[in-house]
Amino acid sequence: DVVMTQSPDSLAVSLGERATINCKSSQSILYNSINKNQLAWYQQKPGQPPKLLIYWASTRESGVPDRFSGSGSGTDFTLTISSLQAEDVAVYFCQQFYNPPPMFTFGQGTKLEIK
Amino acid sequence: QVQLQQSGPGLVKPSQTLSLTCAISGDSVSSNSVAWNWIRQSPSRGLEWLGRTYYRSKWYNEYAVSVKSRITINPDTSKNQFSLQLNSVTPEDTALYYCVRGINSAFDMWGQGTMVTVSS
């Protein structure tokens, strides 16, 4: 099984400062046939389902503020919030797709708070 | 816009079958560009993908190895919905269950979630 490990487990950042969350995959999730990393990032607030922020490691979902960005390739990925806003307080998850056999796996989550 | 409306019981007895339905509006269960998934979330197991159904000239079903022997996901084209059946449940299956649309190897639209408790 492909294991996704996020770091840190929790993070406190001052308003307006940069927040960085890392995600490491136990196997490469770069699909050479389409040259895309099968890695997505989600934001989850209490009482809500996860919200897609980034797919293909670096493509921002429609409507997501441009302070959110994704980077990385192969096994190491990063979600960056360039200037933290109060509404960004949430738990963030990475997720990978690996095939065969088809399998989606999530990281354990990173809790982001205001310092 | 796309909306997913979940329905089904919130309490299931051990050894029985968990059944949930997800009604789709704003998209089609027969779309050939997306997949329809079930994902659950619990404090002990985190977010766990269970399986999906999708149409690409014919129907495909794919399931997570951890539940493959117990799970069935079926599309219902007449009602534009899809369902989850999980057999022989135990307390370990207690979780918040989501129906989810999949696209570009990610999940872009989520249902509201159904909390299912397995208890006698």
C-alpha cells in the first residue's frame, strides 16, 4: 500500500505569515504517461466535508484563493499558504491516487491554527 | 451546480448490512468523465476511500482491498443515484460516510455526510 505521511501534525502561524505543510508518499505518484503527479490537497473545517484546493500537485481548483499553492513531484509535496488569513484555520489533508490496483490514500491531516 | 444528497440509516446492528444512497443533481451518474465514490472518516482510521463506480462505454466498479469482500457500489441510472452496501459490519465500521464525485484523480464534490454507528 502507498502510505502518505504529512508533517507537521499541527502548526501555528501568525496572521499574514506563510504556512507550509509537507506530504511524503512511500512510492512515486508521478504518472509518466500524462506527466502529472496524482496528488491533491484538501481543507476541512469542523462539521464540513473536505474541500478540494489543489489537484495534480499544483493545479488550483476553481474559486480557490491564489494564496494557496502546491508544489513537488515524485514522492515529496508541499502545500503553501502565502499569507495566512483567519478563515484558513482548518485541518489540511493530502491525497494520492495509485494504480494498479486503483487506490486512493489520504494523509493523516495537519491542524493549522493562528499563533 | 452539482449537489449530492445522501440518505440511509444512522444505526446498524453488528453483522448486518450498511446501506446508503446518494442522489445526484447537476450531473449524471452515467457521465464518462467522472467517477462516483464512497469515502468514510473516523478518528481511528482517518479518511478512507472505499470504492467507486464509473461509466466508460460500460460500467466499472473498483474497491479498496480492505473492504473488497464486503462491499458493493451500484449505479441507478433511472434515479440518477448510486448506492453503497457494506456487509457483515462491525463496530470498526462506525464512521462518517461521504458520497463523493471524483475527477482528475481527486474529489471535487462531497455529500453532506452520514454518521453511521454500528451497535446492538
